[in-house]
Amino acid sequence: MTDLDTLSVNTIRGLCMDAIQKANSGHPGTPMGMAPVAYTLWQRFLRFDPADPIWPNRDRFVLSEGHASALLWSLLHLTGVRTVDPEYEVLGRPAVTLDDLKSFRQLDSRCPGHPEYRWTSGVETTTGPLGQGVATSVGMAIAGQWLAARYNRDDFTLFDFDVYALAGDGCMMEGVSSEAASLAGHLRLSNLCWIYDSNRVTIEGHTDITFTEELAARFLAYGWNVTTVADANDLGRIGRAFHFFRAETERPTLVLVHSHIGYGSPVEDSPKAHGSPFGPEGVKATKRALGLPPDADFHIPDGVPDWFARGIGARGGQLRSHWEKTFDAYRGAYPELADELERIQRRELPDGWETALPTFPADPKGLASRDSSGQVLNAVAKAVPWVLGGSADLAPSTKTRLTFGGAGDFQPYDRAGRNLHFGVREHAAAAVANGMALTKLRPYWSGFLIFSDYAKAAIRLSALMEIPTVHIFTHDSIGVGEDGPTHQPVEQLAGLRATPGLLVFRPADANEVAETWRVVAGLRRAPAALVLSRQPLPTLDRTRLGAATGVAWGAYVLADADRGEPEVILLATGSEVALALAAHEELTAEGIASRVVSMPCWELFDRQPREYRDQVLPPAVTRRVAVEEASTFGWDRYVGADGAVVGMHTFGASAPLKQLLTKFGFTPERVARVARELVAPG
């Protein structure tokens, strides 16, 4: 270790201490213990250009233990990472200024309490919920392997980036990390390196009260390469561990680092070092122990920024410049592939992709929306070569397998395959899909709607990050039938709809499915959840009903009163739209003027101008009936105080579908009766 190495490591520690102390909030322990490891990775190994933090072949660094965000903010400041705007163009100003560090955890600071993607340049993914970062990193590694298989040529290596994730004891305890590690081991993702900060401390105390397994043996059983660093301050051993990772070609690598939480502080190796500032005197004592000026806050010694510039700055700039020259030559040799790559980076689709979308003729027997979605997905994926995904061991049921020629399976022996097999790992599947989306591919994953709960944390993060992950859910209601209440989703729709920024689609027939995919494929900064049926849904006759293109507005008038304003409005989604139409016909025969509104996506409808919303749901028509085989929660915003909801107030039951519909009141007669009572009460 050189004097500048030591000085740089301790400068990182000093900035972290000061930021946390000034905020009087934060987690100083991990930054103090792992600063040497992060420094070695960034200064000597990470292929990353601070002047262009989004060049496509950069190595990815994921801070999975996101509570240690001060460590990342200090690195971004000292290495001079530049800002990227929402259009993904590099600007001139620093991503993290010293003033940003001084306003750590304060309103509008670029240094929030946990790393946030799209808020601070240099953050590859939002982290904080433990385990999410490492699971997401698996998706990034998969994307790297897939990009290399599709786009590299013998004379051009465009993609060979590595993915590093820094994780702690909490990450390793979370179940999602086990799911993700198992999948990564099976796939032999040799471009993936997890760095395990084993400081043996959690909030409640030392880990021996809860976590005594042989973790290295667990990862060896997963099929990982495992190497151990006995002392987090030994930069030489840390460097050798990263060399071992780079030399590994068959397995992902776990670098197990024994560290001292709160290193150098009066509370070193104590749970007190985890989540509280050291206090003014504790900070001064720690600075004295590290050889830093005890009374100088946010001190950056002369020579440290230049040292980083000569290290990661020079190396990253050279690598990025070489890559850009390579890509310029590649564009000349392979113009079509180069065009694909440029579109991927801009989140754009191929010209004319929409012509691939099928249309479906009217058919009273129809198709399950999972089946029509499978057809549309295959058409979209064939037209957009960077659409790929799979299911949590349910592709035959979710109909998400890509079946066209050349689609293939992504496996250790075929990195170009576009069908992913996630296994029975819903949470990891969603997080992995997020990682692929963060690498600019267009991923999807699928499962039964009831098991969306298992993936909720990753679904939420896709919305928080504003990335276009597609979450596909089938078996969407009590229509699952004999499988019973354990498999019949009731409250899941409400939970998904409660997630800000997530577009939830429940299409009513095959043409609404096609229009849903038209909207979803074009998304650039929002995830979507598709909620699809197992049972057949009639394909509606659009020559006499509203056009399915109304999906783009979230809700639209499907059938209307013969003349004049309706007396009652029937609102429905998915399989219940056909039910509402049948009730509409019954009411019309009785002389009651009714309107049917299909509402496939509440969120899109709520974004429309009030003029349009009032056209679909006239404020003067207060008698409204919503119909949905799910919890009634949320429908009051559309039906109002004078309306009613035909929905689920209990869990389901195990029985054939027709018996369930009768038991729970999902019949045309029941809906018509409720509407009739609203129109003529008493």
C-alpha cells in the first residue's frame, strides 16, 4: 500500500464520517470497514469512466448494502463522476459535489439515504431493501452475457463487462439473495462478482445470535467460486481476490471479506457502529486514529483527486475511447446490428414493429387472455430482438415461452437464447428482470397473480426506478376454480394498483391484449403489470362496440345507451367486461339506458385530461356499478357514494368456475339487479 493509497482510503472514511455526522443520521460502520475494498476495486480494477458513466461496456458496481450510501457518494465525488440527464446525455457538472455530500440525507440532495437510480449519476440500481442489489446484479450479468453472444464478432468485442455487488450479512440472510445466487450458479455467470462484507454485526447484535451457517460452503454448493480475504485493510490480498475473479471463466465469484465495522472508531466491531453517527468526539477520535486532521471537516488532502484521476479516470477514459473507436468500425461492418445497439441504448424500438401486432376476429368462444398474450408476445419479440424473458417455472401455464425459430433458451451452453428459466424463484425473477432492464434490454418475467406477493419488493423497485420491466401475471381471479383460495387472487390487484408509477393492465379480450402490448412495448420509463385470465374470454365484435385502441386511454366506452345519456354506467375489467355487456343487454331490453365502460388500466385513465374522463364517466351520471372478481378496494373513486361494486369481500373457494361465479354473484342477472336497484331504489 502506497502513502497515496492509505491517504485515499482514509479520505473516503473521513468524508463518510463527516457527511453522516452533519446529517446526524446514517450508517457509518460499513463505509469505515469496507472503504479499502471499494477503493481497490474502483481505483485498480473497475472499467468505468467517470466522464461518461453510462458507456455501454462499463463494469457495473452495485451497492447492495445500500445503507452504506455515504461510501458510494464519497467515491462518486472523489472520482469526479459527471452528471447524466434524463435523456442519457452526459453533462459537464459533477454528479456529487462537496455541497451535495454536506447535505447528505437532506431534501433534494443528490446524496439521499440510500442509492437511487436516475437521481444520482453513477448509481446503477436503487438499493436499500437488503438482497435486492445482489439479485438485480444477476440480471445485469445475464444481460452482459446475452449482449456479448448477440453482438460480439470475432473481430469486434463490444461486450465483456463485469458486474460487482457489495453485500453484507443482511443481504445474505434475505431469501431473495439465495434465489438469485442459486440461479447465477446454475447459469455459470462468470462475469458476476459478489463482495461479501462479513463484519459479523447486525442491528440487534452480533450475527452469532441468528446467522451461524458456513456461508462459503453454501456458495460452493451453489456452484460459485469462493475466495476469502482475511483482512479488509490488506489491499494486496484484495487485489489478488479480484484477479482470481477475472481469471475465473466458468463460475460466478464470491469474495468473502472479513472486515471491522466502524474501523478506527471508538465503537469498532460493535453494533453501535452500524446505524448511528459516531458523535463529534467520536469522529475526532477516529480521525486521529486514522491520521486525519481531527478538526477539519470534509477534508480532501492535496493529491487525492489527482490520484483518482490518474487511476480510474485515466483507465476508464482509455477503455471508453477504445470502445467508441471499436464501435465506429463495427457500425461500418455491421450497420444493422449497430442500429439495434443504438436503439437499445435510447430505449427505442425498430421502425415498423407495430405491424407485427395481430388482430383477432370476433369469436364468442374466444381465447384466454394468457393465450392471446402469448401470441402477441411472440409477435412483438420476433419484431424486437432484444425482448427476452421467461417465467418462474410456469411458462406452459403463463404462455410466455418464445416459440419462433431461433428463440432458444438462455443456458450456460447458449448465451444467445431468449427464453429464461427462472425456476420457482418469483422474487429473484422480478429482480433479475429489473437488472436486465437497467442494462437497457426489454425483459419480462411471469407467474401466477397470487404469487405477485412474493415479488412485490422488486416490482415496487421497478416503479421507483422508472424502468420498463414487464411483469406478466396469469390465473387472475377466482376463475382459477378448483385450485381454491390459496391460488385465487383477491387482494393482489389492489396491491399492484396502489404502487405509484406501475401501470396495471387487465385486458378484456384478445384485441385489448394486443393493444395493451402496443402500449407496454413503447414504455421507456415505467413498468407494467399484465393481469391475464386462465379461462377463455369472448373476442368482442368491434364492429358494434368501441374500438380496442381505447386501451391507450386506460378506459373507454365499449357499449352505450341507444339514445341520450345513460341512466347507469357499468364499469369492468378483464373477464368481467363480457359479464357487464350481458347485463347491459338485459337492462336495455327492460328499457333502462346503460353504458359499459371497459377500464383495462386505471393509471392511464387517471392521467387523461378531465374532459376525456368526463366524457367516459359523466359526472351527472352518479349511478354506477363496478364489476371485478377481486377486492372492491379502490373502486369507490369511480363509482362514488351513489354507486355499487360487485366484487369479492372474502377469499375464494375450491369449486368449478361456474359454481364459483354463482356463489359469489358474478352473473348477468346479479349485475343487472344491482344496476336496477340503483336506478329505481326501493
